[in-house]
Amino acid sequence: MLVEYGLFVVFAVVMIEGFGIPAPGQSLLVAAALLSTRGQLDIRLLLVSAVFASIAGSALGYVIGRVGGRKLLLRLPISSSRLERMETFCKRYGTLLVIVSRFIDGPRQLTGLFVGSLHMPAIAFLLATSAGAVLWVGFWGLGSYYLGQHMHLIAQAFELIAPYTWIATGLLILAVSLYLIRRRNHRKPAP
């Protein structure tokens, strides 16, 4: 299905995830980027569609938050002083919050709703969410694409170091075991 409808599926899922509905947007982006290494999807179209989907989804979340989020916030058990602190935080760090939250599951899906309900300026949000989308898609999409192109080299490297990792693991288990035995022996009261 991803091969046949790849760009549409990635666009739809990333957009849905962007306005607050849990969806596997990041995983799908990685899978589609790996398919691109085999020539089954055009990586340029994939990256562009994922960026636009991410921006559109979070912008929709922002609008929803801006229109109805404040009413929802007021229904929650949040004091007015806490709400003021949240607004101050959003004014001070909103741009950074929007960009960084792209890389954290949970906040990535809810940031648009959150900052929209706190009335972050629309232009600032749009610029921050666009920058965040480009960075996020670049990291996961392009990063996975390049990683996928060099997978054979990574596999060769793991084959080279595999014997040493077994030796290191064995030595670590031995060291921990000796430490625990020694610690237990020092705790025993003398007869």
C-alpha cells in the first residue's frame, strides 16, 4: 500500500498527526524514505509532501486551538495564575517550543493546539512550525534515506565489531558478578 499510495498516505498521516490525533507519521516517513532508497518513491516529492503536511496539520491544530482551545483550557483545573504563567512562557519561548516539540512524540502532536489556545501570534507560529517541519522532515526523512543507502556499510561495520561486543559483554558480566560477590562477602558479619 505504501508503494502504491505512498505520497498520499504519508501526507494524510503526517497531517492528521500534526493537529493532535495520534498517528504513526514519523514511522511512516522513515519507512517511505527507506523505500525511496530502492527507487520505489521519489525522495524529493516525499520530503516536500511531508513538510507541507506537517505545516498544514499543525496550522490546523493552531486554528482549532485559537478558536476553541481557550474554552477548553478554562474548563481544566488550571488556576488563573498558572494560565498567566503559561501565556508568559509561550510569549517568551513559544518559537523555540514549537521547533523543539517537533522532535518529541506527544508534544509534536499537541503543540499547535496548545500555542493556538494561548494566542501565540499567527505569523510567529507559522514561521516556527515551518522551520520545525523542515528540520523534522530533514532529520527523519533525509536521514533515513541516507542511512538506507549506506545500510550495507553499516551491516559490514557491525559484522566487524560483533566478536568484540561479545567479549566486552562477557567482561562486563564478569566484572559486575565479581563486584556483587565481593560486596556480599564484605557485608557478612564475622563469626
